[in-house]
Amino acid sequence: MSNIEIREEVHKYIDNSTDDIVAALYAMLKTYNHDNDEVVDIQEYNADIDRAMKAMDNGEFDLHDDVKKEFLK
């Protein structure tokens, strides 16, 4: 699969994801973006983790089996 195809596929997944998944992906991409020399502030990083943990505590997550089923569509 080419990089263009991968990008298009990722966009489709994002468009069909819950807000919590989009927020988690955003935090991950922001943290690991190698093209960006910006250093992630530790307080912002910890706040992102806290938000994700609260979402999980509130049951706002997708089960692995459900994600696999969606991925295989």
C-alpha cells in the first residue's frame, strides 16, 4: 500500500471514529510527529493522559474485537 493510500485510509478511519479516539490519535500524533521540532510540554502531555484515563473510566472506549470487526469491513 502506498503512502497516499495509507493516508486516505487513515482519514476514513478518523472520519468514522468517536471523538475520544480522534483525541487519542491527535495526542499520539502530536507527541510522535518527527517532522515537528516542537517539544510537547509535560503538563500538556499529562493532561492528555488524564483526559484519556477519565474517558476510559467513563466507559468511553472501543473493545478490541469491535475495532477488529470495523477494520476488516
